[in-house]
Amino acid sequence: MTREIIAILRGVQSHEICDIADVLIAAGITKIEVPLNSPDPFATIAQLVSHAGDRAVVGAGTVLDADAVAHLAEIGAQMVVSPDACTEVITATKAAGMLSYPGVMTPTECFAALRAGADGIKLFPAFKLGLDGLAAIKAVLPAETKTYAVGGVGPANFADWQAAGVTGFGIGSGIYKIGFTPEDVKTRAEEIVASYDAAYT
């Protein structure tokens, strides 16, 4: 079973990334994002690619321009997640052969992202869109569109979002905060995976 869960490790540092990635992958979470507003993010992502690029989809979040996309391609990243539906970032990402998950809120942004080639759309912040908002937008999206709820979602409401038709989730502070140990992350990852599996199987 491929779990559509993206671990968002905002603030993670190079010295801890490998141990944290190992516990995430062992728990069943194989999409890992290091936001570019983390300390020395490109070095951390490069280290993660070297350590786990054959076991996980490794990428960056908070990607705002095509220059960052080019740098990510150079270090072997596989995924670009952005907070907005910038078509320049999306097209550069796809031209470099990486997965593109831009942030959207409105139908206009959803369709702009999809037309630019996005592989899926990140509904952000999901708690502001809500379940009713998701259902309304999904009614007009192409049926095959992958949708990820990010912001204000977690194990307690996975089943509600699944029932509304979301594909998966991006989890930030619910899985990692600055200062968390790998054991802290392991405990949260296992809870997240158990709740995801209960909702989707």
C-alpha cells in the first residue's frame, strides 16, 4: 500500500535528517519534504537524497522560484512542494523531471496548477477550506486529480477528509518540530500511519 502522506520537516538540520528519515520510512511514510526556510536546506536535502533517495521520494517545500528548482534538480531532489500555484515553478519542476505539488485554495488556482502540469495539488491551509470546500472543488476537478490536505489535519480527522475525497495529507508540526528526537517522530509517524490505514482500507 502506497500511503499518500508527506512528512514536512520544517526546521530540520543536516545532523539529524538521516535518523529522522529512517524512522519515517520504517513507519511507512516515504514522501519527505524539507522546506527551504529550514537551516541550510539544500545541504540537508542533498544528504537526505544520498541517504534515502532510493527508499523515499525526497523533496523541498516552500519553493518560490525557478532558481531554487534548478538547484534542487542539481542535488537530485525528486519533489517540489510550493505554497502557491506559481506556474513558473511548476513548469520548471516538470521540465527538470520532478514531481510538482503546488499550494492552492480556489478553483482558479487548482486549474491553473493542473494546466501547468502539476502532479497533484496541495490544499493549503486545509482547515480554512474545510470539508465542504473540498467537496465543492472536487465536484469540478478532473476525477484523477490528486489532492493533499495540509494545515490543520491529522490522525483525528483523516477519516473525515477521506470521506470528502482527499487523496492524502501533508503533516508538518504534527510529525516534526524543532527539538523533536527521532523517537518523538517515530511515535507520531506510527500514529499517523495507523490512522491513515484505518481511513483508507
